[in-house]
Amino acid sequence: MADHDWILTFFLSFRSETLVCVPWNWPSRRVPATNLYMEESRRYFQSCCQRVLRQRDNLFSATNLTHYLALKGLDLQLLKEDLSSIGLLDLESINSHVLASIDIIIQLLHKLLSNTLDNNDSAIYLDKGYSTALLSGNVEGFNMETIKKRISHHATGLFGEHRGKKSCHLMVTVGREGASTEMLIPNLLKAGADVIRINCAHDNLTIWSEIIRIVKYNCQMLEKPCRILMDLAGTKLRTQSLRTYLNIVKISPKKDSEGNVIFSALVWLCCDGCDPPAHLYPNAIICIKKSFFNKLKTGETLDFVDARGRKRFLRVLKKSPSLANYGCMAECLQTTYIKVGTELLVKKKRRKISGQVLKIPAVKLFIRLKVGDLLTIFKSSFMSTNEFGITALASKVITCSDHLHDLVEVGEPIAFDDGKIQGKIKEKCLSSISVLITHASPKGSKLRAGKSINVPKSKIQFKGLSQKDLIDLDFVGANADMVGFSFIRDVAELVFLQHELEKRNLQNLGIILKVETKDGLQRLPSLLFQAMQSSNPVGVMIARGDLMVECGWDKLGDIQEEILSICSAAHIPVIWATQVLESLIKFGFPTRAEITDVAAAMR
């Protein structure tokens, strides 16, 4: 009975001082329950919860989060062992209803000490766990049924109602392929997607508008509701455009052994050097004047004399509405050599129009890196893209923002593309950085423009929303249901976003806090307290790509559980992101690890 005594004393002490809880990251985690540093804890709790008072709908969630943080601030290992020894569940399952659960435990312990626990009680508590008994209990107006409804209400406010018998929502990221592939989005909606995510770090307003138009049209036609999340690009280092230009390019259709054309060669015709969509793989890219490009129509032929003096033609294929302003695909049925300055001629009904080939960008816009390679990263201000010669790709050269050069030091680790490629900074000079590649796939890993760069041990401090983010926020507010705050690090950044939303009268726009930095992880409780002060629905995304690079792959499992526990305590819905079912996407069949990963996410 002595074990029961001390457990009861612990919970009674905690229960009597729940309004004076231990703050998050309290210096000493081994604090007796009877000594909770009363005055400082009281001030901490009041400062957290009083700020949420104007949003009373969130006050209970903020209070429960504080109770959770108070328990996490104590060394509970011995308590967990003793609870288990008398048949009670551990404390990991009470995150969403801390105080109600503790009250039930206290009632049970009173019965155990007074020997009044009957068989029915034992069956409820010992076989099914004490959470079942909460259904009939009412603690300060919040029983378990009310708490479940509150959690569901928060998720529904952000993502909408569940479709059918699904217990979770399914989010799919869509890029420019969604605008140019006619059946992609309707097929996704039919398969169960109920949130479409657009990453503002890629593409442009034209592409985003077309994706959103297609989503809304198909939602109406299929009678399947779907919400839209748009992530602001945030302050993130990325590899910049890697471009080499050719004087001449050979274009060859695929032929069989007898010389018959099996597949025509594809040519991306564009203006302003715009790249083709990621899902299209042209044999060549040709830049022409915008005035000439705008006059081209589907089915027209462009006649020209190639570099060998032979007459050849290109036929314009279907122009997608979203891509029509800057590029389209054309086909070539004969082997040809096109050089810069080649005259292209289009026959119209009453006249002929002509245009010249201005540039021929190299199609292979990536470099392949293997372990032991030396990668050179030039300052973008030092090396213009036109200065790359035709051998640049073989020289392992990329460009990046000058910030990277200014803030890293020799010897620091560096990672690219969410950690797929890793290296160590070997040398730093006036205009460039040399990186020794220490990790890549055995056959070599491709590094393209626009891929992430992480330097976990550097003192890089990008904060707040960029000017691009603020411009994009106007579009997001007018077209999306949620805005994703990428790389959020502290409360001041969230306050700034809330102020910008208030200025735009966007109090109902959902906010997704993307946890992908060490600072964001450490300050997550404070960020949630701040988020609950506004009327905007809020959710958290576990952005496992950057988070793994920042914190280390060996810690990712524990970090995921920590984020889930904190959000459960705050009744905040969570998005489980990055490489979910990636093998299913690439190879048509998921790995066993991915299946269990998804099962854990659904729970």
C-alpha cells in the first residue's frame, strides 16, 4: 500500500498546483511534485493562458498543454513503473486530457486504499484502462467525449470533414505537372486526396492559378470537397539555376533496326529561357523571341534549314493553357542539327512569319555527384549563368546565394536535397566554396537547381518572411484555405505573420506551422500558445526532410513522438510529411517500413 500512498500524494500535489505548473525546458527536470517553484510557475502559466483569453475556444487546449508540459518537466520514470505494477496505463496516453485523467487516477487510488474497488471497477481500469471511465466523468465541464469532439472540431476546421469512413485526411503535393496533365488532379481526388498542397518555392502565379482552377472545377464535378494548402517559400538556401548553353544541338527521333521512327524527338520551345515542366523530358530546349512564340498555334509547323543545309521542320503539339505563356512542346521526325541563329518559318494563311533561335540551353540541368567528388559552389553575384562553358557540368559547379559563402566555415558539414547528398566544406575563397562529397548513392546522386542546402552546425540565422513571401501571401489569402509557414523559428515570426493576416482581413485562413529547424522544435510549445491567441485554425507539419538534416536521422523517431505528444496535448492536428510512401510513388509498391510509417501516422 505504500506505493499507492506515494502515487496518490504525487497526483494530489500535482492536482492542487496545476495552476502553477513547471515551465517548458525548466532547468532541473528532476523536481519533486511538492516543490514546483510556485511564484515563477504561476507567472508563467498566467502569461501563457491569459494571452489566449480573447480566444476562449482555445483556452482549455492551452491549459491542457500547460499541464502536459508540467508533467514532462518532472522525472516520471519511477512513477510510470509503479503505475504499471498496479495495472494502470502509462502516462503517454493521457496527453490530450491530462487533468481529467489524473482525477480518475486519484479516484481509483482512493478506492484502492480504502479497499472499495469492486470487480466492475477492476475490469474497467485494469483491462480497458482508466480512459474508459472518463466517458462518464466530468472534470471542470470537460469529459472525454467533449475533449474528443474538441480535437475533431480543430481538425475539421482546418482540413474539412472526413470523406466516407476515413479516419484521417490525405494531402498530396502538386507541382506544374498538375496544370499540364489533364487527368492527374481528378484521379487524385477520386483516389481519396482531400487536401492539395502547393509549394510556393517552385513555379509561379500562372501555374498556381491553373492548379487551383483545376482542383475547384473537379471538386464541383466529382462532388468531392478538397482544401488547398500553399506553403510560403520561407528563408531557405537552395542551389540556384545551373545553366549551360550550346552553339549547336543534335536532335534525333528513336528508330528501330530498319530505320523506322518509333518515337518522335521532343523539343521544348520557350521564351525567356523557361524550363519545361518536371514531368516532361524533351530532347532539346530552344529559346525564341516571345513575340514570335505568342503567334504559334497547335498543329503549325516551323520550317527551317539545319546546320548541314537540310530542310527540316518542327510541329507544335498541344499547348497547355497554364504553360501557353512561356513554353510548349514540339516534335521532330528527322535527325537534325539546330544552331543559334537558325531561321524558323511559319506559314500562315495570308503571310509568313519568322523568328530566330536565340539560345540553346543544355537539357541536362543537373550534375551527378559521387563520394570523393569535389563540388565547387560559386557566389551567384560572382558567376553569371552565361559564363558557364559547355564543360561546366563535368566540372561539378553550381551557384548559390552569397549568404552561404558569408556564413559557413571550413570543416563544417553540409547537405543537399534533404540530406540525399552530404559533404564537408574543404576550402573557402573569395568567390567560391569547395565541398568534398562524403555521402551519395553508389551510382551517383543527381543535384539539380532549386534543391535545399542545409548547414546544421553553422550560425545561419534567416528569420521572418521574405519580400517574396509577403507578395505570395496576397495570392494565398485570395485562393487557398491554409498557409504554410516554412522554417519558422520563434514566436516573433509567428506574431508578424498573424499581423499580416489581420491586415489582410484573413482571420479564417488556416496556419500550418512547419517544424523543420532545431529552433522551431525547441520553441514549439511557445509557438502553439501564440497560435491559439488568434481565430485562425492552426496545425503543425512534421517536415521530416529538413528536420532530419538539422537534428540527425538517429534522433528523428524520438522527435516525431515529441511533436505528436505536444500537439496532442494542445489538441492541434498534425501533418505527417516527407517521403511518405515514396517507394509506392517511384516503383508502384511500398516497402514494409513505409507501410508501418503510414500506420503510425494514421494513429
